Amino acid sequence: MVEPSEDFESKPLSVGAAFGTAAQWTSQQCGRASTFAVACASIVIWAITGPVFGFSDTWQLVINTGTTIVTFLMVFLIQNTQNRDMTALHLKLDELIRVSESARNTLLDLENMTEEELERVKGSFTKLAGRTQDNTLLREAADDLETAEEEIHQAKEKVSRVANKKS
């Protein structure tokens, strides 16, 4: 039996971790010009073989099946890549908001707001963009953010109460 190396012992061995690693590697490979060239060459070879196989149903089925399988798998790969990129982007933005003294830390939880709350905050910023010097608009925006923060806090408390009742 082969002993695992120290590198493998420090990393969790799970299906999710393996998929993440494979998805990241595949994503990098699929974004290369050489991979695109191989895909184009495959289609050209398939098209050239058409007369050899008499443009049969089986000949057509080969390309249809191949492209369907690749498309199906790429959906998951692209979603994984986007999820990872968006999480990293959110964390970076959260850190910038957190360290900025003039930033509103209530903006850190925007992804947890409802559509209505987000529209209210967006409206506040739209008003601010039109008239940045108007203190009334600034106060309204601050009030809207505080209201949204209170609503988030209340929603978290409700979720906690429901979770505690179920456990």
C-alpha cells in the first residue's frame, strides 16, 4: 500500500475538493487557443469524413452526441468557475469596504438582502449620483441603509428562532 504524501494529508480529500481542482484545471485548459484549435480541427476532420461515411445518420450522431456531452459538462464547469470567481470578488470587495473608514459596513451584507431592500438601496445611490452635494439625500440614504440593516437583523432573528424550534 502506498502512503499518502504530506501534501495530501494537509488537504481535505473530498468529492467537492476534487471537483474544484479538476474544474479549475479544465477551465484553464479550455481557455487556451490550442484547445480551441483542437476543437476546430475535430470538426473539420468530422466534416471531411462525411463523404467517406456517406453522410449517414451514425456519422451525424457522432458529432451531435459529442457536442451535447461537452456542452452538458461545460455547464457545470462554467458554473463552478463563476461561483469561485464571484466568491473571491465578494471577499475582496468586503475587505475593501471593511478597511475603508468612510464606507458603510452595512453594505457588507448586500447579497443577503431581498430584492425590495436592494432596490431601495439602489434608489438611494441613484439619487446620490444625481446630486452628490445634497445632504438631505445623504441622510435618506443613511436612513435606508439603517432600515435595511434592521430588517436583515430581524430576519436573522426569525431564522434563528425557527431553527431553534426545529432542533
